[in-house]
Amino acid sequence: MLGPGLAALPTQGFLEEYQMTTQIRNRSRSTLFAVLSFPFVALWNLLSLIVQLVGRLLAVSIGLVLLIAGALVSLTIVGAIIGVPLFIVGLLLVLRGIF
């Protein structure tokens, strides 16, 4: 004993407290990841739904059209606000149609 209630080795209570702290930290990290990844997961699920409804070939075709339209709109600086997301959605639609 090092003193009243103090031991040289960690006690079971200390170990349980450490494990609870680790679980809370891991839970908050997984919650943060879920919140931050939600827009990407939702977009991917929407693209999956489109591919299921219209078929792979048409999905790739629509994706290529969106890719080209996004690139053309992005040529102007003001149009980049609309063009870049359009390009990204087209790219994801092509990738989802292929894979």
C-alpha cells in the first residue's frame, strides 16, 4: 500500500473507469464519423437507386452527360458553384454504373 486506498497496481475500479472512458471516446468518434459521412452516404444511396431504376447503361450515359455539362459550366468562375457538384455527381453516377 502506498497510503489509504492507494495501491502500487491499478485496481479493478481504475480499469473499469478507463474502459468506460475509452468506450465513450470511441462512441463519440463513430458518431462524428457518421455525421460527417452522411451526405456522401446519402448521395451514394441516391445514385444506387437511380442505377437500379434506369439500368446500368443509361446510368453511365446520364453520368457522362452530367460530367460534360459540369465541366462546361465550370469554365466560367461563377458557374463553378453549380458545375463542380454537377461534375462530381456525374462522376459518381458513372462509377456506380460501372461497378
